[in-house]
Amino acid sequence: MENNNEQLIVELRENIKKIVSLFVAEKEKRKNIEKKHSEALATIKELQEEKEKLRIQYDNLKIAKSLDASIINTHDAKLKVNRIVREIDKCIALLNK
């Protein structure tokens, strides 16, 4: 009987040691997962900030492009108007002869 109790105590101690080692291992895994989670959140935040900067740059580029296009269109329009005015002047000169 006493031998049986001692064996139960030994088995209980072994089981407790296993449970404690499993608990420590799981605790370490959780710590690693929390660390990876924090790193992932930091990466997400950095990427969101970079995305916002790129969006602002893109919007600025679109505005600059539209301004550039309007300047080119204005220049072309001025050239066309000048050409038409010259042609009208030529026609008036021919009519006056």
C-alpha cells in the first residue's frame, strides 16, 4: 500500500513537472506571438503612413500634370489665335488692294 502511494506521488510529481514545462513552453509561445503581433502592427502603421505620403504625392502630381497640360493648351491656343489673326490681316490687306 505504501509502495503504491509512493508510486502515485512519483507519477503525480512527473505529471506536474510535465504540466509546468508545457505551461512554460506555451507562455513562451504566447510571448513570441505577442511580439510578432506588435511588429506586424508597427509595420502596418508604417505602410499606412507611406501609403498616405504616396497618395499626397500622387495628388500633387495629378495637379501639376493638369496645370502643365493647361499651360500647353493655353500656349497652343495662343499660337492658333495669332495664326488666325495673321490670316485675317492678310485677307484685309488683300481686300484693301
